[in-house]
Amino acid sequence: MKKVIIKSPGTVANLVCGFDILGLALNEPNDIMELTLLDEPRVIIHNKDEFDLPTDPEKNVAGVVLLSIMEKMDNKIGFEVTIEKHIKPGSGIGSSAASAAGAAVAANHMLGNIFSTDEVVQFAMNGEKLASGVKHADNIAPCILGGVTLIRSIHPLDIITIPSPDLFVTVVHPQIEVRTSDARQILKQQVSLKDAIRQWGNIAGLVTGFMKNDLDLIGRSLEDVIIEPVRSILIPGFAEVKKNCKEAGALGGGISGSGPSVFMLSKDEGTAKAVESVMKDVYTRIGIDFNTYVTTINKTGVEIVE
Ligand code: HSE
């Protein structure tokens, strides 16, 4: 029996100003998935964690991805998958993308890498559609490719990997659940030209800052005048966390994906740890349970473990 074990990383989508178009992969946390190729057309799912996610493949993020690959292979094969989630669903650090991208990369590996990276991203986006109602690739692309990625376009798919400095990332996950679909529904459908111009400046500044290794420019560009003012209302303590983290030396940061996690970029580990302790202080004071991660940018994306 053919079997593969993969490690699929958490991701930070949007990178503050780049709603739906920018994302980066994290070295921690990771989901672990084991995939077996079957010679009959069915998808069997086992969950090896406490999250009680659906095992019906039509209702499971990894399941719909595997079904779409099975269909593409004229239903001549099937898959059995065991998912061990460490990235909590609804955390804002790409839990659904890790399952979807992990399933797509593992299946492609089993099939002898017959699909291109763009095709693997397309398969994986079926999982995001199930999870949030919309095909977006700002978690999927960095999860598969690693590093910082720009999704210039979805139709047609145009993904660009952006070289980035070796930054540290601190993430705090206050233990409240924000569904991506809800966090998308509350967004305004109209943007003023003034705000759009400011946001374009920030996106261009952030990408340039990554490419030129200009940490001050990265910090200045981590500003969102469109999405954050609306979504931050869903995250208790957000303004205080952001202010205190910057005072502790973070370059900047904001909502991770659709929240409730908040991330901050720092130039060194000492600062990233100081930022973590500031985050812990805020949520301890407010009285909300939390998890934190101090990690770096994952440069490889989904990894074949064995
Ligand atoms: N770009 C998506 C959003 C990411 O912000 O809704 C969801 O993780």
C-alpha cells in the first residue's frame, strides 16, 4: 500500500494591507496528515485530534479536495486520510488551508507529481470554498510554496513568491472563534478612493520592503485602512495589543487572516519574545484564554515527512 506523511504549516493571510492577495507561511504550528492511495473510488477520513471535524468527505475541507482529485483521475482511485490537527479551526492562522493544501500536495505526491503547482493550488482552493464560501488563495499559496506570496490574480491564477528577510513572527490566538464566512460578511462593499490610494501605497510599500530588506518600510506599510477598522471590533483587546507590541519593538502587524489571531513581525528573536509577553499580559488582564507562538517564516511550504 502506498502511503505518505506530510507536515502542513499554518499561515498568516492578508499581511494587514493585502486583503486576499498576500500571505506568509509559519514554521509553527503544523498539521500532520497521512494519506494512503486506494484502488477504489472513495475517500475515507479519520480525525486524530479533539476538534470533531466532519468525516463525511463532502463536508470536510481535505475531503472535498481529495474528491476533486479523484474526479480528475476519472474515479479510478481513492484516498484514505488521517488528519492530526494542531492548527485550531477558526483561529485565523490557516487551519482549513493547511488541511486543503496538505491533502492536495500529498495526493499529487502519491500520483507521481502529475499536477503542476497551479493545479495543486486549484484543487486546494476547493477546500477554502467549502470553509469560507469563497475561493481565496492567500493561505493556500504560502502553505504550498512557503515564504511570502502574492496572489496577483485568481482568474487566471497568478502567484508570485516574494523574497523576504528572515523575520520573526509572534502570534497570539485569543480563544474565541471567528468564522471566516462571518468576518467576510461584515465587510463594506464600497471603498473610498482616498482609502484605496492609501492601501495601494501600503501594499506596494510592503512588497518593496520585503524585496529590499527594508525593515522600516515594512513597518510603515503594515497599515490597513479598509478591513481592520471593521474586523477589529470582533477581537477583544486588539487596539491595546497592537499599541503595546509596537512599543515593545515589533515592526508592525495586525489581524492574522480573518482573526481572531493577531500577528506581529519582529527583526530578532529577543524582540519577538518581548512582543509575546506583552500579548500574554493583555489577554491575562482581560481574562481571555490564549495560545501564543514565536516562530519564523517557513520557506518550504508543505513538507513530505516520509
Ligand atoms: N483573505 C481571507 C480573509 C483570509 O481575510 O477573509 C482568511 O483566512
